[in-house]
Amino acid sequence: MTLTTKITGGFSEHVTCQLDPGQSVFADAGKFRWKTTNVNLETRLSTPGGTADQANQQAQQGGSFLKAAFATATEVGKRVISGQSLAFQWFTPSGGSGLVSFAGVEPGQVRAIEVESGVGWRAESRALICAEGSVHYDIDWAGFNLGRRSKEGFIFEHFTGEGTVIVAGGGSLIEMNPADYGGKIQVHAGAVVAFSDSVNFNVERIGALNAQTIMTAAFGGTGINLVTLSGDGLVVLQSTLHREFEHEERNDTRRDGIFDRL
């Protein structure tokens, strides 16, 4: 069942989800903004469709509580590594349809992605706003070598199953398909928000190792490697780079500290 959503706002967008009877959404802690009173909020350590969720259900039916606890601890550890909160917040309506609203942690736009059976989506580790309860959440390791070369980390959030996933990015978001541009595009690693499983993620060096490449690495702002996205599928990119936003946050913190001492 597709989630009914309404995206509003200008400088910083937020999304309002209509939850019909039988629907629920889970969200990263800190993304929730408001809800109607008939929407119940519950905090869970387990992720939907994951091994911990299944083990907890089995434990309630007489299965091993130790197995459930171990599976839950493993999932929590994955989320800590990916930069997500320790627990998810779940929202479920009672007595009819209800509304719940979310927003990202930085000024920017949000997008609703429809995950279909057999074709999942990957998102960078800070992109998730919320997802329908029918969507399976997991962590995908791109590999240490790819992460080191891209300089933007090597962990993705992986969404499979069927349902709606809401992601956010900094600044303006753009959707494109590498198939429309010869089958492959080269992207600054900090601009990647999410991409379909039908798109291949890789990292490649910009040209041969020569004086021009060294000049680009030293003064170009991208290093000597670019992310490549190839194949036939949708890609979501953002205009505000992760590192630029985080750098500004650190500078603002330093300036605040200086002003506090004046």
C-alpha cells in the first residue's frame, strides 16, 4: 500500500504522512515534528523485517530470548556505525486515519521513493527520514576500499520489500537516470543521496596520474577520485555537499564560542 504524503515548505521542506488503518511508519529519532492525537508513538530497538524483529516475535511465542537479545544488539550496533539513532520511532494510527509529520536535520528538500519487490534502494547514512512499516531496513557495506577512495564513508542504508521511503538531502535535490547520459555519470561523493539497486556504485580516478591530476587534487575540491553511478535506474543527488555543511557547522560552533567569551 503506497503511503499518502504531502511535502511542504520552501527553504527547509518537511513531509506529512497520512496513515490509514493498517499502515505504520518508522523514523530515525529526531526527525519527528508533529502528529494527530490518534497516532500512537512507540520506540523500538529492532528494525522492520530484520532478524531481531523475527527473533522477538518468536521469543513472544516461546522462542529464545537470548537469541532475540543478541540479534537486537547486532542491529543496534549497525545503526550506531551508520550514524543513525539507537532506536526507531514507530507511528501507528488508531480509530481511523491519522497524520504525522517529519523533517530532515539540515535545510533542504525531501523525496518520496517507492520501493518495489525485487528492486531495492540504497541511501547515504544520514538520508533516511521515515519509511513505511512494510519496508525492510538494513545496512549495506560498500567496502572499505570504496569508502576510503570516495572520502564520504562506505556504509549505505538499504531498503527492500515494498512501500514508501522518505529521504532528505541538503539544498536542492535532483533525480536523474545514468541511462539518459550514456549509461554512466561521474558525481562528487558528497552529492549522493540515494540510488536504485539497479544502479552500480563505484569510484574511479580522474584521468592519469600527472601534473594536471595533482593540480585537481590540490585545488579542485574533489580530490583525484569521483563516484561513478552506472546502469539504468533513478539517482537522487543534492546541491549541498555533506562535508561543506558539516564544515560550516564546525565554524559556527567555533564562532559562537568566541562570541561567548567576549
